[in-house]
Amino acid sequence: SSQLSSLPLHILLYVNGVYYIFYFLATLAMIIYKSQVFSYPDDFLAPDLAVLFLMAILEVPRLYLGFKGNLTEAEAPLGLSLGLTVGSVLLCVYLLLWQSYVLWADVLLNAVLLAAYGLESGLKVTAIAAFVS
Amino acid sequence: PADTRDAAQARVRSAPAPVTDVARLCVCDLLVAQCDANCCCDPDCSAEDFSLFTTCSIPVVVGDSQLCSQKAAVYSLDVEANPPERIFKLIDQVNPSIFCIHATNYEQALYLKSPEIPTAENFDELLDKFGGASFSAEPDSWNLDTDAQNSSEANETSRYEYGVPVQTEDAFLRLPSPVVSSWCSDANPAGFLVNQATKCIRSVSVEKCDSIQALSMLFYINSSILAVPKSSQMVNITVQSIVVQSVNGMRTLLSSSEALRLPMVLDELCINAVLGVNYHITHTDTGEIIEAAAAFVLGAISREALSIEQSFEISFTQENTQPVPLSGNPGYVVGLPVRAGFQPQGYPFPAAFLSNKHSQLTILHSTSTQDCLAAQGARAPVLFGYNMISGCKLRITAAMKCQPLAQTLLDVLKGQSFPEYVASFGNSQAQDVLDWVPITQLHISEQMISHALQSSCQIPVSLGIEVKWTKYGSLVNPQARIVNVTATITSTTLKQLPSGREKIIPITSSVIFTDISSPAEPSYKAWPTINIKLPFDFFYPFV
């Protein structure tokens, strides 16, 4: 039988993992920069930091389930990963649109991450369809 | 995440909206309804005014330059056209930096913080802080902190320093003084080593005479002073003397000041009310207070009086020293008397100088009668930096003898005890011999060339004291230092008058202060030298 695991999905998940580490550190550094340079009171800083850390916490199981589901050709983990991706997308949209200060660098980083999530979701759906049938 | 997302959706996402329209903002428009010169954005200027401008003082008006894209109003003058006209362009200025602000969701992001609006919750706190006549940055209570202070910290602050409030058992030593108006405020602490004298008005009434605390002696001496800050060593305030002032102003010193006299009402007068307190604090040279005494002036308040004036004074003396008023520390302060003294025993064992109030440098003080012989003894102290001239008129009759007249005039000009030395610095100590400058005495006699008679009478007619001073010390805080003092006596010949005739001669004395400081030279630190030394076994295998 031919191999059902999707190689592009695997590559994309791997690249996503590396990029996410860079994204997390860059966004955290920029929040620190913004809090020093601009007026950033605590009750506006706390939600932004909370969203960033929540996204980081979600990313780990999401990537793990994606890898596992793709390699074991099981649709349940892949489906769960897809659900977590929806959550990550919403948090990413928050950081893109509703942060207290959205810098141009923020727009770039979040746009790239959203594109990666979108492509990933497409590939996951294709892989689930392949596994189910 | 659910509530965060809800809260986020409640906020409106917006690009930072320009609250002020840059097209209408003009910083150089200062005159109302008039055209400002060279102000291209002024709406009051017409085209003819623009044709007279040479340049635009404000070429660009922008908002916050950290935004990624914003409107900018550009003003320029087109000098090629005839007549010159103003060009106004509204352009989009782009910030190329990658960290420019693309959007903000926080309305007050780019504005200054607005002050606290009083609400029902914070009103009391705001009233406490800002409701009084003055805002105080000090803590509200002056109580001793017995907690939170460990012993090592207490050891470091175990002495009083200049200006630190003198602490007592309950709060601090009060020196009532006028704060905003002339009414007495009891919240003024006395600072250590700060000699102060204050006068203020207190409202009184004879009926409540014994209940007003500030009128009773007990209020000023009941709490003992702490010998060192935050310690438990107490120094009681003793009553040094009591002076009773009667209703018509006459003061009597009471012989025994043991008994405490409290105010009481005695046939329509309130007697024993405190009219003045004079504190004398003795301290050691390590900042510890060892003695405190208060001298009181008590008086009587009549029924009609609604307020009385109280005067308070505090002075600090170091133990085992005689207080000598300094004229500067270390340089002389303009307006303070020049300190002078004598050397009691001369060469070869010069003892310390005697310097007290009676041996100041003084000059003749002009009186209203202007008669030299009548008003002898009126002297004025020489104040540093103040050039003075004074004089009197001498009536010479034929019967006056020369020598006694000359001696009298010398006394009039120089005074009873003309000092020999002047202190170089305002705080020169009597035992530092090198800090005292000798007064050079010169004698000039105006002799008529034609009359070369040696036996003629010479009488002194003027004394000129010239004090040469220089600026000493650092460039930013130069201290005045007296370098040279010269006293010049000018004498003139006195011709014998025919009998019955009188002559009036003016006698003058003057003091001049001359600044002989050389121009200041800033000195620079030497360049640091690089000291490189190789270790001695650097060339090991070869050496």
C-alpha cells in the first residue's frame, strides 16, 4: 500500500515549529520594547502578554498531535490538532489586530504565521480525507 | 481566552486618528487676529503679507513621527514667482522604520496622562493631599519608627546633621512661624544648627486664656528633646530665665526662674501669656544634643486684644566654645561685618588673636549734628563689600592747640581700639595665625610746597581704608578672601589762625573694597596614561 502520510505537511509542521520559536521571542522582545518606549499601563499590558503565552502553550500539543497524526496515519490526533489550530488562529488574529500597539514588524510576523496556519490547515484536511477514505 | 476575546472585540480597532488636524495647527501663530512675521501657517495673513516674508519659520507640521503613515502639512515660499507666494501642501509622510506604529487600540497611547478626576471614592484622599494651603512632600506623621529599622542603620544615622529637624518625644521641636500669612503655624520644625528668629501673630481671647495651649510655657518645654535621632536618650528643656513684660512695655527679669508660670485670668487681663521664647541648644561636635534651655518673655493680654505677636528664636552653640559670629563660611558674605582682631603678645610667641564684637573694623558714623568733637564714639561696622564714606565737620578756633587736636582727630577717625589684623576668611579661627592679614598703615601728609616749615602743625583729616579681596577656590563657587588691607591717614598742615577767627574743615573716612582677583583659569585633568608592562617571563624560551 502506498504511503498516506503527507510529506508536505510534515515539512510544514517542522518549519512552523522553528518559526514559532523565533516568532515568540521576537514578539516578547517587542512587547518589552513597547512597554519602555510608549506609555503601556499594566492593565493593557497584561492581556497582551497573556495571549502570547497562551498561544505558546497551545502550540506545543498542536504540533505534537499534528506530527503524530500524520506519521501514524490516524485521523483523531490530526482532527484535534486542527481544532487547536483554530484557537491559535484566533489568538494570532488578536495579536495582529487588537493589541495595544501594533507595529509594522508585528503585522509582518503575524501575517506570516497566519499564512503558515492556513496552509497547514489545508494540508491537514487533505490528509484526513486521505486517511478516512 | 474567551473573556480576552470578548474584551478585545469590545475595543475598537483604529489607526491612530489625528486628533488635531495638521492643516489647522500653527505653532508660530502667537498674535491673535494679527499676522505673525515669517509664519507661513498663520490664518490671519493675507497674500500680500506672504509676499513680504523671507522664509517660513515652520516648514513642516507633523503629528507623532512614530506612526507609520501620517499627514504632514508642508509650508514653503515660492520666491521665483513675482510677488512671492506661499505654497501649502498636505502630504502623507511615511516612517520607513520597521518598528513604526501601525495601529493602536489604546486611546490614550499618544497623549499625556490626564490628572485624577475626583470621584466619591478618592475624594478624601485627594483632599488630604491637596486641600491645605501648601502641599507637603513629607510624611504625615513624624512618629518614631520603632519597627523596620535595624540596628546597623540606626548606627549610621545616629547623629544630627545640618538642617535635620530636631526630634522630641512626640514629634519635633516646634518653632512657630508665619507660613503663608502672618498667622503662627505650629508645624514648623527647628532644624539642627539652623539659627532662626521668627515673629508671627496668634489669635487670642482673654476668656479662653488658660485653654489656648500656645500661650502657656508648658507647651514649649513639656516634651524632651532626643539627644540623637531615633534614640531613647532624652534631654529636658530647662527654663533659663523668665522676663515679665508689663502692659506698658516694661520688662523685668525674674530672679528665680524655678516656678512654672501658667496663664490665668486676673481682673480682665490674661497674665503669664508667652510672648516670646528663645531656645539655646548646646551640642557636641559629633552632632549630639546635650543641653537645651529656653528663655521666656511673659506678658499680659488685655481684654480688647484679639491677637498678639509672638517672637521665637533658636540658636545652637557647640559645647566648650564661645560663639563667634562668622561672616561667611569660608569666603566673606557681602553685608556681613569684616572680622578683625589684635595680637596680644607679639614676636616671637604670637598668641591667639582676640576677636570679639568690640574689636571689629569700624569707621566713623556720620551723625545729624556733623560736629566731630561733639559726637565722639559713634562708629559703624565695616560690612564686607559695601563701600562707605562718612565724615564730620571740625570747627577750628584760634585757641585750639595743635597736638591735642591731632590726637583727638586721630581718635575720631580710627576709634578707640583700631584693630591690627583682619581675618582673611569669614570663618578664620583665632588660633590660625596665617589666616589673618595685617593692616598696613600709611601716612600721607599734604604739604604745601611753598611752605616748607617743619614745625608746622599736621592734623589728620581723612582716613581711607582700602580692602583688596580676591576670589578664591573653585570656578563655580568662588569664595571671597581678603588679601590686603591698607589704612591711609592723610594729614594737612594747620595754619595758625588769627585770634577770633574760625575755620571749618571737613573730616572724612571711607572704606573701599577692590576686587583684585586674577582671571580664572580652568585646569584640566591630565590625560590618563596607558601603563602596559609585559610580564617578566613573556619571552620565556628565548630569554
